[in-house]
Amino acid sequence: MKTIDSLGDLTGKKVLVRSDLNVPLDGTTITDDGRVRASVPTIQTLLDAGAAVIVMAHLGRPGGEPKPEYSLAPAAARLSELLGQPVTLADDLVGESAAATVAALQSGQVAMLENVRYDARETSKVDAEREELAAELAAFADAFVSDGFGVVHRKQASVYDIATLLPAAAGTLVQNEVESLSRATTNPERPYVVVLGGSKVSDKLGVIANLLGKADRLLIGGGMVFTFLAAKGHAVGNSLLEEDQIEAVKGYLATAEANGVEIVLPEDIEVASAFAADAEHKTVPADQIPDGWIGLDIGPVAAKAFGAKIADAKTIVWNGPMGVFEFDAFAGGTKAVAQAMIDSDGFSVVGGGDSAAAVRRLDFDEAGFSHISTGGGASLELLEGKVLPGLAVLED
């Protein structure tokens, strides 16, 4: 994969950088700036090389038209603070404001274009429409750096098409993501343990299928565990259940047994009378969830068992929380997994998305993990063994 070094001397050059600044907002306040912080090293590297940097990114799903609530203004302000210099935000993506902003940009300066998803061509399924937008963006710059790992699984104008029009390279974030996830999936040190959670089995079907031939242990928690429990014939009350996936899960359980892969399900579940932070709750055996109750976390026995299964691992990949960690009463399982990974001597990867958010929300030291991914969907697709278009286009 091409790196920034392959672009040669960047002094006086204008470089378009596709970052991932899709941060959660409370109004105009960023509630988790992890992705903005992760974008800084590549931008700083380019500035140090004498380039003028033009950042482009998306925020939310504005549906192909400008909507003030999806403006990148909060991200531009935070990036300015982190870089210690102004970041000028254009009022549009490829219009008059963008053109004027880019024209005024000097070496060592940073500008940001407005939300790429304000333009419907960005996510168009029609190649010619995406290519048209990519050409307009490419006219602003001399080179392109792809640093938004959270979108490299998308064939979009600012991710894929533009890389075919300009000298292109991976930024340091994308480079580190690929190296870390490859280390965790290609000839990993063993025991190789994968912890899967999150709400739906259907989101992880490809990952499970791929890992059944690679991992030594799969630890299953989160909302998806109830489909596994149902596949073993247990009642799950009002817990999240994908009935249409029960037969698929039965097949996975059989395949795991045949391949010698250990699938670990929780022995107990923390159940609640309702989906609420202050709901009545209790711990019950996983095969005795009462009618009308909803499972919102793995129980304390399971949390301890999961920790023991992680303790001797040489490679650990975690994707998806064990419960509704946003509610204090149901954060125990997620805390136990995170702590076990920190305590382990193994190479530990947090697979982005809600898992990364949980690490920060629950105040764990990010330095305690070998790698925390910035892209939940992209990391999942790499775990599935898929070819990601935004990476393939950067290959030598």
C-alpha cells in the first residue's frame, strides 16, 4: 500500500486529505473527539513536509443536501485547537467558497471543505456521478491522502474515485489500522480470542463465518447472545432476538464444534423489567430468563469467565459491547472485557464503533490497548476477509 513517502517532495503542494470526522454531537458540542484526535498525526506530517492541507470529511447522513445540523464546524474548531493553528472551514464542498478558500491556502496552513455528503454524488451508485464530483475535488489539489479508515469500505467519490485521479497514498492512521488488524487476523499469535457483542447477530454473520476457521475461542455477549441462547433451546423473555437467524447460528455452533473452536456463551445474564437505566434488575442463569424480562448485560459469573478466557490469549480482538454500557447497572460485562484485555500480555485490538466508545465512556486508559480502531464497519469487513475498495485503490 502506498504511503505518504511515495508522494515525494510536498513543499508548496496542496494535498487533499480524506479524514473521518464523523463525531457524535450534542447540539454543536462534540461528545467524543476520538476521531478528530486520530486525524491529527497525518495532517501534522503533511504540514511538516511543507504542504497546504485541505481536509474533507462527512458527518452524519444529511441525504445529499446542506443541513446546518450536519455542518463540520464543530470538527473544524476542535481540529484547530488540537493543531494549535486556524482551520478555515469553507461554506460549501466544491462551490465558490471552497474554491476561494483553497486558492488562499498557503504552505503550512489547513482548510476544511464542508460535509462531503452535502453533495448527493458522493455516495451515488452511478460511477459517472461519483467521478464527476471526484474530478471537481481533484482540481483543488496536487495529491490525495486517504486517512479516513471508517469509510475505506465504501466506494465513494472522496474515498475511492479521487484516488484514481491524483497521486494517492494512505495516511498514517489508515496505515496503522491495516497493520494492526492484519496482525490480528493473518497468522495471529495463539491462543487467538475474539470477543463479539453488539445488538445483532446479522451484523456479525460474515465475521463469525470467517473466524470459525481462524480463532481458538469466540466469546459471545451483547444483544446478539440471545439468538445463540435461543438456538440452544433456551427462552429469552423480551430480550433482543433475531428469529430468522436461529438456524444460521445452529450451523455455526455445529461448525465450531467440528473445527475445534470454543464458543463461550455467558452462564448468567443481567435482566431488567424494562429497557431503562433505573429499571428493576436481577441476575439469572442464562437458561432461565423469565418471561417479560429483557437481558441487558452478561452477568457477573460470565464476566469473570470471559476475563479468564482472555487472560492467557496472545491475540485478542473485541468488537461490540457486552451490554447496554450507557446504563451503569448494565456496564459490568463490558468493563470486565476491557479490563481483562488491558491486564493481558497479548496483542489487543478494539474494533472501533461502540467498543471504542465504551472504552472512552468508561474511562479506560486507551494506552492500555495495543490498538483502538476508528472504524467499526471497516474493521468488521476486514475481520470478514473482504476486499475494501478504499484500500485496494491505494495498492502499489
